[in-house]
Amino acid sequence: MDLQEGLSWLSQRINFEARASARADISAGKIEGLSLDAMNALVDALGNPHHNYPVIHVTGTNGKGSTVQMITEILVAMGLHVGSFTSPHVTSVNERFRTNGEQITDEELARVITDLRMFSDGLDPQPSYFELLSAGALQWFSDIAVDIAVVEVGLLGRFDATNVVDGQVAVVTSIGTDHTDRQGDFRKRIASEKAGIIKPNSTLILGEPDPELYSVFEAEGPAAIKWVRRDFGSTNHRLAVGGSMVDVFARERYEDVFVSLLGEHQGQNAAVAIATVEEFFDRPVPADVVEEALGKVHLPGRFEVVSADPLIVLDAAHTPEAAEAVAATLREHIGAGGSRVFVIGMLAGRDPAEIIEALGVTSADFVIATAPDSERAMPAADVAAAATAAGTSVEVATPVAEALDRAQSIVEDEEPILVVGSFYVVGEARTALMSLQ
């Protein structure tokens, strides 16, 4: 089976990422349509490959992708053979499977999918799209004999397909408002689901600073907990060409660390990453390793500058917290004044008014409302209505490539274009831009 045949077979599996509403019934302690039954059966059929190497398991509302990449780069700089599994992808499934930062080849991915098809035949219940990809990554890491795997949770934690692993270090980057009804004490319910990745032998690295949530994580009984601001953190953020300079404290103090990702929030992600690796090895990370690793981190679709003239930035921010971080990074690097052109599209279930407010869209800006190619896409008209209510000028353009073309045709000197709202939107924009190169 070649890759296209394999991807076609995968596309026939239930895909909660692309099709389900991902509605959270957190008060009932589960996520609709998800359990670990099918995943446990699948990895058992594969021979439980995830038992063949240690795992760092990462969850959180925001910052998971950046933190996984930083952890990976630090481990690679320390001489380890590192596998990483992330989701979702921006332009190709290959992006999810990486070894030492390099994505899996088409040939290798085709082989992985072929094996998945063979071993999943006859299983009941049949595994979903994400369960198959997760199991495929765990098997691939075993096949290529990684020293360690860094695994990103897809949804929340407790019932996520990746939670068959026993993370030696469990990482929670943040607790936000995603995947919740926002009723009652929703933050504690979200925290409880994310805390579900903690195993009895896990050290927890907690990047969420809210002390009211600490008891939720303690209740899961980790072997040890390292708290942000107490045991690790970042300070003295300042701009640098191509990124930021920060000071980080953990077991050691690391001053003037260059992080090659934009945004003040990346300083905390760097602190989480360093603390994670320190706990994995039970010793400080050498300063030269930190310098080497964090200076070359790259993450598609997270405040990614893809053009300088005009300035085009892609960010998949789809939560209010992520949108606020984008707005802060824009102010930091572009300035508070002037006008911007936003290309905004999102998936159903989001609150477009909330995202637009968090982005700091004003009457001086211009919004092009669009919709990604997904059955979960929010109608562009709904995004446009929210932007109009915010007092800004609005047009509607679909598909995303057309919206991006329109933005480039109307942008004026030194105005930035920001494409935001969903990984689907960013992926389509990135593909359109790449086709022009």
C-alpha cells in the first residue's frame, strides 16, 4: 500500500478531529465518543510498543506544540535519539511523526499505515483516525529504537488515545477555556481531565499558575510536582532579531537565553521545557545545550512569519487565551498603532466575537472572513457578523486561498496580514503560499 492508498484508508476511519464536535461533557468525567478501549486493544495487538522506551507526556490548553518542540530539541542536543508525536498537522500527516525533529518520510509512513491496517482488522470496536495515528507513532518509535518519545495529547488527557503511555514526566502547560461548557467550576473540571495523564511514577511539571487548581493535580498522586513560579519560570523577556531573549530559572539559572519563537509566552514554554528535561535526567541541563536547542526551534503555524513584504503571519490560535497571546506578540513586534488586515476563519463551536475581541481587532483594522475546507467549518458569514459587531470593516471571501489573495491585494504599506483562527485555515493558507514559491 503506497501513501495515498494508506491515507485514503485512514480517511474512512471515524475522525473526531475533522468530523466530531468534540463536545465536552467534563462534568460527567468523559469526552463524548472517546474512551481508551479501542486504543488499548490496538496497542495490545501491536505488542505494546510503547513499553519499549521512556515517554514524556505533554498536555495543556495552549503551548503544547511549542513545548514539545523545545523539549525535543533539548533532548537531541544532549545526544539522544528522540521521537515526537504532535497534533494536529498543518499541511501533511507526516508532520505528526518526527525523529530528532525530522518528519517521517512518505515511504516510512506508508509502511506504518500498512501495518496498522493489518493489525486493526477484526478489532471491535474499530479504532478511530487519531487512535490509529497515535498507535502508529508508538509503533514507529519502537521500530526505529528511539531513546525517548515526547508525546503530545490530542484532546484533554484522561481519555485521549495517547494516554496508554506511562509518562515518566507528565507536563501540563496551561489550563484554558477550550473543550468546556464554561458552566460552574469548569476550570477544575478541565484540570481534572488533563491531570488524568499523571501516573503514580510520574513527576508532574505544572505550567499552570492558578493555585486554586493545585489540589486537582495533587489528587492524582504524582511522585513529585514542580510548580511554575516556585520551581521554574522565566523573567526579563526582551525582543531579539528572530525571537526573544529571556532569563530562565529551574534547577539552574539560565541567563540571556535566545528562543527562536516569537512572543513573551514562549519564555514560559521554554522554562517548562527545561524543567521537564531536568526532571527526566534528575540533574540540570547544561547551559550550552539550552543555548543550542532553543535557538533553533521552529514551529509551523504558531506566529510563523511566512513573508516579509508584505508581512504575513500565520497563527492557528483558536482559543481566547491563544488569541490574546497573538495580540500581545503583534503589539510587541509591530507596535500598538496602525491598521492590520486579518484573515479569520474558525471551526464550529467557537465564539467568534470572543476570539475577535481577544485578537484586539479595532475599527482601524480590516477583516476578511473565511471558512476552511472542513465539515466543521463555521460559516464565514458568522465570523463576518462578529467582526461587524466589533466595529471593523469586513469582507467575506472563500476558500482560504481566495481570502489570502484578497488580503494581499488590499494591504497597504507596512500593514501586516495575520491569518488566524484554526489549524485548518493556517494549513490552507500555508499551502497556497508554498504553491507560489
